[in-house]
Amino acid sequence: MDLEVLQDLSDQLAHPAVAQNFARDYATLWTQRYQKLAGAMDRQDLAAALDAVISMKIASAMVGGLRLSRLAEQLEGFIRNGDLENGLALIAAVEVHGSATVKELQETYILADE
């Protein structure tokens, strides 16, 4: 987690509450976002998987979850190349890093500012 990313967002918006709400929404939506991606991969629905992984990549970068964003970018490459075998192999790592990102975000940013 790079909390400076959220601080920069807060500074740019001149409203810390907006950045905090974005972080809270990210944490709340994590499970849904992950399930959408994993389900699309299981169904071999490349269009839905690509949509889900791009959303995950961008949102993760915006909250400072840079490891998860890079992992999502790697998964995006596999999906774009139709390489479901390697893509499916990354799903467990996405879940682990995503859950860790949400936990750290909650402990160091969301709850710290309440």
C-alpha cells in the first residue's frame, strides 16, 4: 500500500472526505469485484474478465494498492492473449493480494481517519 496515492487524491480534490469515501467503497466492493473476475475466468468469458480486471487494476492503483494493480496488469496481459491457463494460475494470488490490500487500507487509512 502506498498511502501517498490517496493523500495526493485528497489534495487534488481538496476534499479529504471524497478520497476517504472512495477508499471505503473500494474496500466494500472488493469481494464483488473479485468474484466478478474469478467467475468470468471460470466461465472463460474473456470480455467480462477483461472488463473486471481493468476495473480492478485502475481502482487498485487509485487507492495505492500498487502490488495488486501490477498483478491485475499481468493478468490483463494473459486475458488479452487468450492465455487462460496462466490467467487462472494468478487468480489465487489476486485474491490474497486483494484481501491484504483491503485489510491494510482499512487499518491504515479508513479506520485511522475515523
